[in-house]
Amino acid sequence: MTIHKRSTTIIRTLLLALGALLYLIPFLYALYTSLLSKADLGSVVGPSRWVLDNYRYVIGAGLFGWYKNSLIMTAGIIAGNLVLNTLAGYALARIEFPGKKIIFFVIIGTMMISGQITIVPIYIMAVKLGWINTYKALIIPFLTNGMLTFFMRQFFLSIPIELEESARIDGLGRFGMFGRIVLPISKMSLATQVIFLFREWWNQLLWPVTLTNKLEMFVITVGLNSLKGQYYEWMNVSMTGVVCTILPVIVLFILMQRQFTQSLALVGIKG
Amino acid sequence: MKHRQLSIKEQDAIAGYLFVLPILTMMAIWFYYPAIKSLIFSFQEVNFFDLNNPTNIGLANFRELFADDKFRQAAGNTLVITAVSVPLLLGGGFIIAYNLENIRRAKTVLRTMFFIPAVTSAVALTMALMYLFVMDSPTILFFHRLFGIPNVTWAADPRTALPFVALLVIWKNLGLFIILYINGINGIPHEIFEAAALDGATGFKRIRHIVIPLVRNTTVLCFILSVMWCMQTFDEPFTLARSGSVIGSPAGTTSTLITFFYSQNFRFFRPGYASSAAFALFVILLLFSLTQNALESRMNREGR
């Protein structure tokens, strides 16, 4: 019985390992191809023939500018969301005021509507404001998130109210209470928001591709797409772009695995 | 008149309004206003180069939409992607999660490996895979010999392009469903497994009669999420299209609802028509979530 059980565990482990390896082969292949010269494409060659020319080419095409744009967009969106979602989540959880129920539905209602229906009007608004190819267009429309607000509300509901009551007795107003008592114990939830938004916006394509059309304003995903050769003989360059796009995220993910996994379980939240 | 001191309750209400004011303002400007605008556009003919003078044309956009072969093709493709991916995401996610939970070594490492595509960009994933599945490459020859799939570049052949998009959607998202199922399986109390073992429920019996029914809530959640996401497929077909060509290539076989309205606006410069297609997608998604809500509450009322 135990021997049987142990052998099935081993078989399970092996099969899963095989699956996981297959799962990542495209990445390894991309990494390998990124090191090949055009002449060696499609063949198997040893490290002595590997070159870094493709990386030079991708850097010359604007890689660091794309990183910078992605960073600015992502950081701006994260900063705004942290403030707006957290404030609103706190008010919805803890403060009583007339009209709260309606306001709750207005905020959470954004979860029910897929954001893409706003794409044409937002594009037109950006054109009229002269925002196309600016950071403003990449950041300002995206500073709120109904789901994350709901998540923060649930979190604030879960902390013991006694903390705030004793702060009230100590003479703190709402703002002091929020800043000095509540925020310091909310670090984990704030980190969850950061990681959730980072994954969503670092990998975002639809919005930046809509709101920018100048090479210098491309974010990494749009830049990568522009590297895609017209013909397959350029695939070493494309694959170099792939490696440069995914490597920073994978490193970050491996360093902060637990936070990533937790924040992604967030998609399980429903209004 | 003497200035009245505000009571704590009133002060609190003011603080409350101040806390929600920023988010309400931003949502009004950047979400509700454009959403309503989109609805209005869908009843108008809007000139992309003269945005200030739209003409009301009633239901003409919608009439054109339902008669448009390209829209039907896009809707059909979206349905195919959904119908193929959803069962595989749920089934694959459950099977891998269950097995991951029942091994001892390398659990975390393996879970991480399955999860990596879920944190990376769909553009990168699409490009990595499209260059791996090129005509005459070892990968393609392998699938050709094993399953008789034609020796063609999958991304460029009308016969294989749509399944290829589904493959991409599955590859990217499976890790997420594995995580959700792992959470679901971990939520089952240990005593239940022990009691089941005493009753002789092991192996497949245990899976069928205990695990699957007890992760039902997870399955419902995974179903809703996967349908929602598949219906909104955009990045993969967008990346597959050669630069400059119409999205949905080859020959529209990978067009989806979102690439359809994206192209209508940005390639054919018809914001009004594009909005009517966007609105159609919105209605489909809304109907789906309403149906599912109704079903769920009925199931809960009946106590399963």
C-alpha cells in the first residue's frame, strides 16, 4: 500500500516536471534564438558561435526608452490607484454618510462593465485634449479600479474596529485615524494592489497601442510588437525583444512569488 | 448667527465624502462619461476626421453590424476560442492543481514554472510561440508526424491560425486556473479526506465524489473568468497580424470581437460603427453575467 502510494507520487512528480518543462520550452527557445546570428538561424550551434548583435540591435531600436515609458506609465497608474482606491475603500468600509449605498454601486458597477467599450470615446477625448503620445494619456484615464476598491473595502472591514475607537478617544479625527492607525497596518493589502496593477499594466497592449503612435512613446509591449519582422528570417531580433520583455518580469516574479500568487488570487473577487 | 460646532457624526460624513470624491470624479470622467458616449456613438455616423459633427442614424449601425460577414466571422471566432479554451483551462487547471497538491518534492518550483506565462505579456508569448511553430521546424514536423497536422506555419495558415490563438490563450492563462484550483482544494477540510479514506474512497473515487463536488464554487468562478477573458481576446490576434496588415489575418480567421471594433475605428476610421460593435460585446458580456448570477442564486436557494 505505502510502496504503491510512493510510486504513484514519483510518477506524478515526473509527469508534472515534464509538463512544466514543455511549458517553458518556448522561453528557452527564445533565449537560444536571441543569441544566434542570422546565418545560424534554425540550426543547433554551440556557445562559441553565439553573438550579442541582436541585443545591440534591440537596444539601438529604442529598448531603454520603451522600458522607461513602461515604468513611468505603470508607476503613475499604481500611485494613483493606491491613493484613490484605498481612500474610497476605507470610506465604504468604515464611514457612515448619506448616499453611501448608491456611491458603493457606482464604484463597484465599473467591475460589471468591460473597459473596452470606453476605448473609442477615450481615444477621441485624448485627441481633442492633444494628449496622444503623452504620458498623461497613458496614465490619467486609468487611475481607478472598482475591483481593487472592493478588495480594500473587504480588507478594512476585517480589521478590528477597536483600534479606531481608541484612536477616537485619543482625540484623532478621521484623517489622523486613517493616516496614523489604519494605513500602517494595511501594507500587505497595498502591496497586493501594487503587484496586481504591475502585472496588468506592464503587460498591457490595447490601451498604449491605442494612445501612442510614435516610436519614442512606445511602451515595452508596443515596442516589442514593432520589432516583429516582416519576415521570419528576422526572428533572432524578435526573440531578443521577447527575452528583454519577459526577463525583468520573471526575475521580479521569482523574487516575490508569494505576493504575486496572492494578488492574482484576487481575480476571484466578485462584487 | 453663531457658528455651530459640527457634531462628530457630521464631521465624519464630510470626511467620507472627501474620501470618495476623487475616485467618483475620475470614474465619472474616464469611465461613465465615455461609456455613455460610446452608447450614443453607436447610434451615430461619426466622421473620424471631423469628430464634432456626428449625424444621428438610428439603428443603421446595428442593422449593418448583423448583416456584416466580417462581424459574424469575428463573433464566430470569438465563440470558437471560448468553446475550445474554457473546458481545457478548467479541466487542465483542475488536473494539474490536484496532482501538484499530491506530490511532496518540487511542489513550489513546478507551480512557479506553470505560472510564469501568466505574469508575462501576451505579445511576448505570442511571438515566442509563433516562431516556434514555423513550417519545416522540428516542432511542426513533430506535430505533423504525430497528429497529421499540416506542415505549415501555424500563425499564417487559415486552417491552423484560430486553434493557434486558442493554444496561446490556454498557455497564458492555465497557470492562473491552477492557482485558483489549488486554493479551492486547500479549502477542503482535512477531516473530510480522512473520513472518506475510512469509507474506502481513494483514487478516482475520491476525486469524483469528494474533490470535484467540493471545489464547485471554484469551478463556477473559473468558468465565469475564463468565459469573460476568452470573449475579450485581443493581444494574441493583434500580435499575430503582420505589421501593417489588417488585424485578424490570415484572411480574418483570427479576428475577434475586440479586434473587429478596434479595426473599425483605427483602420477604417468609423468610430460610430466601431462603438456599435463594442456595445454588442458589452451586451453579450452583461447577459452572460446576469444569467450566471441568476443561476447561481437559484442554485443557492435550492441549497444545491
